[in-house]
Amino acid sequence: MTSLCLIPACLRSISTPNGQTSPGSAKRLRLNRWLPFAVILVTTAQRSAAQATIQVNTTQQGVTAGQCSLQEAIYSTEFLSNIAIDSTDPDHTYTTGCVAGTGKGDTTL
């Protein structure tokens, strides 16, 4: 079984039982040195494309004068902007107090 070693003291001691360095130990040493950086890179790349969190702060429906209702938060997610529809035929929109959605799995609270 191969174990992953991320501690510097452990990285220096990759050797066979007779004290010789194994042929693959240099490759494992390089992998173990770069693995933490790769993990950080992947996790920060995920966060840079993260979704928006839209806070609902009123239970009032319709035009909420700068606040964010659940209905407006759903519109914000769908339209990728902080707008909502207040009338149709023809469609008329207004600016809400919600954060603009990103379309990448936004969270509405």
C-alpha cells in the first residue's frame, strides 16, 4: 500500500528498507511536493466560478422598493441580473434589491 506523505521530514526519508533510494522515489518526491499546490489551485479555481448567494429579506410580493422577495430572487437567478417582471403584454421589468444571479447554481436564502 502506498501512503501519501505531505510532511517535509517524511519527504526526505523515501527509501527502501536497505537504505537505498528506490528508482520511483524521486518521482514520488516531486509528486508529493506539488500535490498540495495542485489541490489549492483546483479548489480556488472552483471558487472563482462560484455561484451567487441571493438573500431574501422580505415576504412582500410584487415591487418591493429595494428589498428582495423570493419571487424577485427567482427572477434574478433566471435573468442573470437584478431585474424582475411586474407586468406582461408587453413585458415590463424593474430593478430589484436582489444580487444578480450567475446561472451557476445560485443559492437563494
